[in-house]
Amino acid sequence: MTGTVLVVGGGPAGLRAAVDLADFGARVLLVEKRDQLGGAPVRWKYRSLAPDFTPTEEVMGPLIGFCESSPMVEVHKGSVVEGCEGSVGDFTVKVRNEADGTTTEHRVSSVIVATGFEHFDASVDPRYAYGRAPNVIGINELEAMLKEGRVVGHDGRPPKRVAFIFCVGSRDRSTNPWCCTVCCGVSIKQAIEMKQTLGDVQVYMIYMDIRTVGLWEKLYWDSMEKYGINYIRGRVGEVYYTGEKLLVKGEDTLVRGPFEVLFDMVVLAVGIEPGPGTKQAAGVLGLKLNEYGFIAPRQPNVHVDSGRDGIFLAGTCIAPMSIEETLSEGSAAAMQAAKVLKKTVAV
Amino acid sequence: MAAEERKKEEKGRFIAERRYVDDQRIVEPEKLEAGGVDMSGRWGTLVLPRTIEEFDHSLFEGVKRLPRGGKVGKCWQCGNCTAVCPVAHANPMFNPRYLIHIVRMGYQAEIEKVKDYVYLCSGCGLCSAACPKDVDPQGVMIALSIAFKSGRAKGGR
Amino acid sequence: MPEVIRVSKKEDLEISKEDLKFLEGLGADRRAKLAMGTTEDYLRMLEKMKDLEKRGEITIHHVTDEYEPAGVRTLSRRVKKIPTVELWQHKSCGQCGHIPGYISALYWVMTELGIPYVDDTNQTSCTAWNYYGSGTSNPVALSAVFLRNMHAAWEKNAYPLIHCGTSYGDYKECRYLVVMSREIRDRVRSILKKIGRDLVIPEEVVHYSEWLHVMRWKIAERRKLDVSKVSVAVHAACHTYKLMAEDFTYDDTVLGGKKPAPTSSTALALGAKLLDYSNWYDCCGFGFRHILTEREISRSFAYFRKIRPIVRETGADVLLTHDTGCVTTLDKSQVVPLAHGYKETVPVMSDSQFAALAMGAHPFIVCQLQWHLADWKPLLAKMGVDWASAEGEYKAYLERVRNGERPAFIRSPPRNLENRVRGESA
Amino acid sequence: MVGASKKVARMLQRLNPDGWHYGGLPGLQWEAENAREGDRALMGRIVDELREDVRFEEFYHACINCGNCTSMCPPFRLVDFEPRIVVQKVMHAKDEPELLYQMMDQYIWACFQCYSCWEVCPAHNNPGGLVAMLKEIAVRHGLQSARKTLEPYSKILYKVMTTGTQITPDMHTSMALFKDWGPHKAELSKNIRTERAAVPVETMAGVMDKSWRVDDSTMKELMEIEEEAGVLDAVGGSLKDVADMVREAAKEME
């Protein structure tokens, strides 16, 4: 019997679970594929988090700091889980360090899977010219620019006219048919930040539906009422680089009018999709993937329950979700792991 | 006048989908000739494209500065105003939601087409009661009618 | 143990578990876009075609080694076999009426390269003109016409090479329907039986521009004129790459593999400068019925959405395309706008005509440029053709024909394959 | 406020007397008037025929109104015609069959049938394909629109059906229909017989009434296909003369 919990993935959900378990008095084995903790928000240098523009460090900093320094958390960076045997209360897992190839064995009482997501690679969909034309960027890349406080095109000049294209790699049968749930809110947040940073810029949001659910709605209202951001209902058929500017072709479905307007910069609201880490972890741990490649919980309304006793799920490896939900799921999964610990060892 | 009306009706009459082409974009030359070949009338007809190549917010900014037009920027095109508008039911060419949108984006050709209908507004205020964003469409219609009349509808280009 | 897969409401498909796994593997790359349904649907159709052949329901006209095939990559990432010799010329009903140079230039190129072909009189158009233009046909009739033409080619033991973009798209659509729908297959079979024919489905539906694509280096070897100073814009015909998109040729070395390769690739191989323009995806304005009874719309579209932007953005010397309708529309639609006072103009021709010109073909006797309206003189001058004296030669030739002389016909080199006897199975 | 909201409720009830609210969109009102005069039973039949077609399942899935199709649609640049509206109306036609009927008069005839929409639709709909099917139905039922639209086209129709080829050189001997092809064309028309005789392709040289030389037996096969596949019946629904003439031509062949 062991008092350790394995957490796979060092992003928001995994970190939150690790911190809660360590606080609870359990030992945590935190395995992160990359060389850095913090997941997507840190890797892509998110400037702030929707809906309240909280700086990313404020949310992620304490979690990372705790895990890096706590004696209760054993962090394995640049490592992946390679094998898992046993059953609830007593799993034996193999962790391989990708850099030196060494493998270590550990006994854990339960496993929390929090392998997160990848941003959709827009170069897959040729109509947006991403990766081929300059000044076509993803919302993930714009975050870093906003963080630096320097939003400029490839020629070093700030854009005068920017289009955000929603639902890139989302809600499309040829790429990903699901809704990524957060990109509306994130794009709007960025549009506001862009206005704040550049001042003299016209921002156009080309959307099909605005899905700023819950309290995120305030972002949408503010962007329109306080910042004068323009909304055009429609979907873009093609972005064409003229050698100078970007010609965006679409339909304004509210007036049934074709528009072909030149922009200095196009920001693609790239969606959320399961990454290779999720697939790998699911394979090792014997978990089922759903038709889209996310991990399928036993019951779709109960995210934490993976369907295998002693293995729990948290965050965007299950479905697209916001960062506040992800953090809560981390805590929820920690609770499940704690229940296992209570049954098997006295803490 | 009657002759003019007739001419307007005959213009582009060989186009099967004629009802869906704006009159003003059909160029039908009364006389067109090249190298001795007569290409007048339908043989020389051109239809100008209707692609929107520019967004122009100048008129919209003007409306914002007019009394009762100040809240127009809040409009999110839900259509509640048009849904409750008794005038719109009688004559669908008057559509407050639509008017606000085309003015916001500066779709000049559309504005030219429907701007005169703005004066149909009866001022009943149902729309302003129904608007979830407090845009005051009734007031905006007044502001729009002032903007159109003062010739600002043509501005910006 | 075979498993029954539900293909659609109309039909079930029997398939082994291994085959199913293979198919799923094929469809794994869901990124490639669209088809009648999806890429997987299309690949499944091709598999089902083989299955039908195994069960003896149909005969497949395979691209065997006798046709010396070359492989190209399609949008579905499947390798498509393009036959290069022994071709059955499936002519286009539009080209022969007003741009005969399209076809004579192609024949001339083949003859120059020593490629045997069949120019059959036992051939109708695809009649899809009626389908797309006016709704005066139906899937059963179109499929029957498709298969009767394919059967005629099969009898001659020559591989059908389709000149027209619309026929090409329509045939791919018909093939999909015949293979996937039992109802249509059975109805077509009974009709074909009445006219003494059978279901012979070609393994690959091949457009002539794809043939030029695979032969482009051989064509370039025989280039006589320097075209390196000629800048070229290309219009790809909608029905080649938008109808059943996954079956058209794409090549990573041509336009980054993001746009259809044929025609562009031919121009590039000849050494011309290829220029891109923003409205490349737009159609030509042909619109089937529009070009005949509503040319107001056709010509406006062709001019304002194609010709004018192309000239403004690229200043190209020539606009190349690979379909009858596109050449006609883009060429003839320039007359009225020019009379209105618009200035932009560019000569339009097919890739076969351009290739033949570069190979030194006569601009009027072979390429028949006299049928084209937009001014081709500056282009010919740039290519180093003395068009004035060529015109003189042509006038003299015309005079001789007027006096009863038979033209020197372009003829296929001797064939290597024998006709298949009618009625005998392969 | 209470009074106002009651009024709102009343207004909302009045909304959609035809089941479709048109807003200020010109053209559509005309469609509405047009549909009021239409035959309801026929409208229902049109919807059924569309949905029963083999192709329907392939061409139609569902529409989320994104406008991607329209953003790439060529005729949309000139005409207020949208593939999005076509799919929307097909989607709602089950409950409101008049929606299809309205479109069949002028709307669908704007389509170029280029299938740009099909290639880009994120839901894999085929609006162009749906339009093609609707055109077939319009012709079959002899809707006035189809008759009117096809009438100037009937010569070509006859030509394709009886020769298997379309525009032929003999049509170019007169300039009447090709004035917009200009002076160059006029010159060509004068010499077309010689020009045609000089085409260096044996199957085309001198052939004036077809695009190329076609065997009689080939034509017989084509006309038999047209008869057997029901094309002549369908065409007869709109253009009886054309169907009769094709049948006569077929008889002469025997």
C-alpha cells in the first residue's frame, strides 16, 4: 500500500490536483511531458485570463511555485508514463525521462489524468493561408504579443485594421466538428486588449455565433459598448495574401452581402483539440477515447470518473472547457484520489 | 414619369433572376457599337458587381453624436425591435435592425436603397421598450432620419 | 467473416473485417477536403467498385501497363494512375463549335510525341450540359450516357481521356452514383442492355490536363520557343476540382500543393512565369444556361471578377485554362466591356494550345487562334512568332481548302492495341 | 411597461403569418406573394420528390447558417442569390413547403452550378446539387418559371438531345444571337464554312450541324437512353414541342 498519487500532466488541472493532494497530506508524483510546468497558459505565454483579465502569473504562479518547492510533490519534467499495472490502491507505474532515456518505477495508489489540449493547427485548413501568408496568426500567438505589449505585423508596424475569424478548426466536418467553447471569449478579451494596447485600430470580429456563456457575456457587451469593436456575422471562405495586405472574403449574413475587405492582420480563433499526450496516456492507462479523440469518461456528465477504478480525469483532456472549470476539475479529481487514499492507507 | 418607369422595368428584362438584381447596377446602353456591330440594349448590358470592398463607419459615428443616437453602438442585432415593430409588419422594407446594421458598416448601396423608409417610423416606442440592450431604436430612427436628410448618408467615401 | 456495413439507406456493403480496418486507415487523414460526402466516402466507393468487379456485377476498365500509366497525387492523397498512350479522345461538345484549336492543338502535341490515340465517331457528349444548365436530364440518363461512352472506348481498347471539365466532373459524380446506389445501377444496366452494351466502369476518370501534367517534361523537352518572358495566369475549371474534389491532381511542387496542379504545372515546365491572383477560386461566369440565354450575367461576371482583376493584379500576357466553357466565356466576354470603355484585356487559350505554340505549332492552322477574340498578337510577338507571315500562310492555306484541297489532317501514330471484339468479355 | 410587454406579446403572435419573416429583404416579399397563389398540393409533392431522390442524402445534411458557401459563391457577386438560403429553405421546407416553391421561380435559376459552395461547406452540404435537383423538379412539373426560362434555350436542348453535341458551327452563320461577340466574330461568321473545312482534324473538318461527326447508330443509342431514362417525359412536362421533336427525330432514325 502506498500513499502516493500519480498526476499525469503539469497544466492547470494537474497542478491544482497536485497542490490539493499535497495540502491534504498525500505524496504526489507529478509527470509532465514538457520541460516546463504550467501547461498551455505558460507555454503560449497567455497575457491574461478571461473573463476578468487576471494576469496569468497570478493564477498559475502560486501553483507552479508550490509544486516546484513542496517536499510532498515529486516533479518529473520531460517525462512520460510508460507503463501502468495493478489496480486501485496499488498501481505500479513506469516513468521514462525523455532526455536521458532512464526509466523509474513507482507505486501509486491512484492516477489523475490531466493531459490537456493542443491549439488547432490552422495550416491544416488551407483557406486561411496560415503558415503561408504573413500576419495571419492564431489567438495563441497573439497572447504572447499582447504580453510583450508589442502588437505588430511582420514589417514591425502596428496593424490599423484587424479581423478575428472565429471557429477556425471548430464546427467544421473537414476538421473538428465540436465547439471549443472558449475561443469566443478569449478572442473578445484579446480584441479589447488590442484596443487598449494600440488605441488606433479597427477590430472586426467575424463570427457565426457568440458563445460567451455565463458571466463571460460581460466581455461581449463591453467590447461593443466600451471599445467599439465591430461584429460581422458570417464565416470566412478564404484569406488571400495580395503581397501587401490580407484580402478576407466572406458573407455578411445579416445583409446578405458579399464582402472582400483588406486587412493588415488576421487573427484566427483556433480551437481546442486533444493532443498527442492525451492519446499516449490513454493508451498506457487503458482508457477509452471518444470519437473525437478526447478521453471518454464512464458517464458524460461525470467528468472525473474514467471508467477504470482508481484512475480519474480532469480538465481539457475530456472536453474543451474554460480555465476556471479546468482548475475546479483538478480539485474534483484530487478529492476522488483522496477518497481512495482514505480507504487504503491512513493519512 | 410613366415612360421612365417603363424603362426601369424593361431594363435587364432578359435576366431570369431579374427580381434579385438591383436596378441601379444594371447598365444597359441605349447605343453601343463596335466595328460596325450593333451591341445596343441587352447585347451590351453589364451588371456591376455588388461586392463590399470597404467598411465605412463615418456615418455611424455621426449618428452617435446626434441627440438620441448616442446608444446605437450597443446594438447587437438581435432583432427584437423589428419583431415588435408594427410598421415593419405592414411594410417589411422598414426594418430598424437592418437600418442600424447597414449604417454601422457603411453599406452605401444598401443605405441608398432603403434609407427613405426610415421616415415610416411611427414613433410608437415599442422597440425601445423591447430592446434588451437599451439602444433606444426609436430615438435612433430619429437620429438616422436627421443624418440621412442632412446628406451625411453620402459621406465618408 | 464478412461484416455488413451500412453505406446508406439504400444499400449495404459486405466487407471483411480486415478490409474495413484498411479502409479506416485510408480515411484516417480526415483533413483532406470533401467529396460526395467525405474523402472516406470516396475511397470507400473505389473499394466498393473493386468489390463489385469481384462479384461479377461490373467490368472495370483498368489502367493496365499497356497504357503506360504515370502516377499523380490527388487531394485525397491517393495515387491516381494517368494513362499516357492509347487514348480514346472524349471530345467536348463546346470546344468543337467555337474553339477547335483546343482539340487540334492537343492532337498535334500527341502526334509530335508519338502517342497513339483514337478519335472516334461513336461518341456523344456527356449531355451534362442539360443537367447543370436546365435540369433537363436525370442521374439515370447521365449515368447511362457516361457508361455507353466508356463502353465504346473499352471496345476500341483505348483509355478514355476527357477533354471537358464538365464531362469530367459529371462522370465522377455518375460513377459514384452507379457504384453506390443499387437502384441506379440496375436501371442503367437494363437500359444499356437494350442498346447492346454492358457496365464498363473506368478505373480512373482522367482529364486531358492531367495528361499534359504528367507529360509536361516531355513536352518541355520539345519546346522550340522561349516562353520565359511570358507571364501566365491560370484559371482552373470548377468542375475539375470542385466536383468530387478529392480526385483531381495536386502536386506539392506546384503552388505549394494548395491549388490544382494541372495547367499551372504545364506552364511552369515550359518555363513561363506563373502569376497568382486573388480571385483564382471564382468560376468563369459560364453558368451553363447563362452563357446562352443570359449572357448579361455571364459576361459581367467574367469581366469584373476574372479578366479585370487578373490584368490589374498580374498584368499577365495570357490566361490559360483547361476547359471549353472557360475559354469561351473568358475570351468572348471581353468584347462588350471593351466597347464600354474598360481597358483591361488579356488573351485566353487552353493549355494545349499554349503547349503546342511553344512546341512550334502553327498558330492558325494548328492552334486555330483566329477563333479567339481577345487580342493574341502581343503574346505571339513576345513568344517570337511572326504572326503576320503566319497569317499570310494561313490565308493561302484557306484559299487552297476553298478550292477543294483536303487539309493535311493530324493523324494518330499507328496503334499497338487491337480493338476488343464487341460482346466478348475481357 | 406592463402594457407595453402585453403589446409585445400580441405583436409576437402576429409575427410569422406565413411561417417566415422576411425582414426588409427585397425580392423575398415578392416570393411570398408568389407562393400565396401557388398550389399547396404541388408544393408538398415538390418537397417529397426532393427528399426521395437518391442524391438527397448525399447533398443535404443540415445548415448552421455560417455563410461559408456564400462567401465563395460566384453569382452572389452580382445577384442576391445565396446557396445558404437554398439550404436553409430546404431545411425548413418539411414544415413550410412553400419555401421551396418560391425559390423555383427565379431564385434557383441564378445558380451557375459551379459547386464552389459544395467544396467549402463545413457541414458537407451541396447547395449546388440541391439546386440542380430543384431545376429537374421544376422542369418535370412544367412550372411556369421553368417553361419561361427554358424557352430561349430550347434550340440548344433539342441539339444536345438529338446530336449529342451542343453549340454547332451552323449556329454561328448568323450573327443574331452573337452580336455581343463583336466585329471579329462577324468576320468569322462570314467565312465559317471555309474555316471549318480547314480544321485539321478529320472528325471535325467541314462538319457544320454537329460539333464532330457522330455515327447514326450512336445517336440512336442516345435517344433510346433519353426515352428509357424518362428524360423525354420530364422535358415534355415543360417543353412539349422539344420532346415531340426529339421523338420524331428518333423515329426517323429507324
